[in-house]
Amino acid sequence: MPAAPSPEPVQAAAGSTPANALRARGIRSFVLRTGRTTTGQARALAELGPHFVLPYASLAANWDAVFGRTAPRILEVGFGMGEATAQIAQAQPERDFIGVEVHTPGVGALLLRIEKLGLVNQRIVQHDAVEVLRDMVVPNALAGVHVYFPDPWHKKRHHKRRLIQPGFVELAASRLAPGGYLHCATDWGPYAEHMLEVLSASESLVNTAAGYAPRPAWRPLSKFEQRGLRLGHGVWDLVFEKRAISG
């Protein structure tokens, strides 16, 4: 299997206000947890990692060089075990996908899916997604950002740890091209309400629906989600688009 081109650093744009605010507050897109890496995942990390996993860098990557082409790009924050991520990339070969995840078993699992499906349009960065967006992606570069089932931080005293906050939303919006979308999904009703409030308050984004959106066809149902729906649990999707630049 040919090695994917290494990311070619280019000078990053001057830090935006949202990015600086996130840096000052130390917001992260994840919570550390333990997990066992299987033998298969360990093999995938060793054999496939050099081809598909990019090291974090503090300079913006040349994504055209990374993927070997120019194409619309989608960044996913926290892909878990990569089941939906791989399905989406397989269904949309005309687009490139950047999956960001900190947990090693999940990275190994997605690498196995890349191998099984023969995906060439998927890359992984094993790092905090806030820093990846801030440092490795220039403004107006993405066609979409996916944030599926982030930690809802159920307890009120932990709500400040939720990823979907004004600072993160503005950072993500700044990396979207005009017309690009931010798609969030959650199975926790109070977090869905919080997401809708925060996203609706953004001056950079506009809701594509009157409230919550129907699940877009591009987001497949996970086994966990299917089980929850059978048990009567709710799932809420929110799809917001970046406003066109006026003038």
C-alpha cells in the first residue's frame, strides 16, 4: 500500500478571536478514559498508522498534498470506534474526511475499517480536535464539521465542560467555507436544547430547519443508536450552515 503524502506545513493564518479564547480557557474536545487495544487494532496502528494517521502540528497542513487531490473536506470531532465515520467516507468517495480522535483503540478500529473497505479518502489525527481545528486547518477550508454524540456532561456543575459552547462553535464556523455545514447529533435531550440555543445564537451560522433537523441521509445509525431508538430514546440532529460572505 503506497504511503500517503506527509502533510506539508504552510504558515498558519493569524489567530482568530475564537481560537485565542479557546487557548486561554483550555477547552478540550474530549475526556480521557482508558480502553484496551486489541491485537488487531495494534497491528493496524503499526502497519496502517504511518499511511493514514497524521501527527498533530502547530502549522496548517497542506491537505491537498495529504490526500493527493483537491476535494471538499469534512472534519469529524471524536469518531469513537469509527463505524459511522467509515460508512460515510465509503458512501462519499468524492469527498475527503479528516477524523479526529484521541483514544488509541478507536484509532485502531477505524484503521481496520479503512483497510477492510479500501478507503483512500480518510485520514486521522490522534489529537484534541480543538487544537487540530485551530492550528491545522485554515479559515474557510472545510465543507463540513461533524460532531456526533459528544459527552453531554449530565451534571449541572459539569455543563461548562460541554464541547458545544460559543467559543468552539465560532472556531468551527471560521473553518467552514461559506455554505459549509456544522452537523451535531445527541441522544441527551437537555444537551440538544443547549446545542440549539448555542448554535442559534451564532451570527456566523443559520439553521437549516425550524429547530431540530431530520437525520440527514449521510449520517448512518449506529448499533448503539438503533438500540436506543428501540427503547424509545430520543435522538436530535442539528444542521447549521455558514452564512454567505456579504458584500
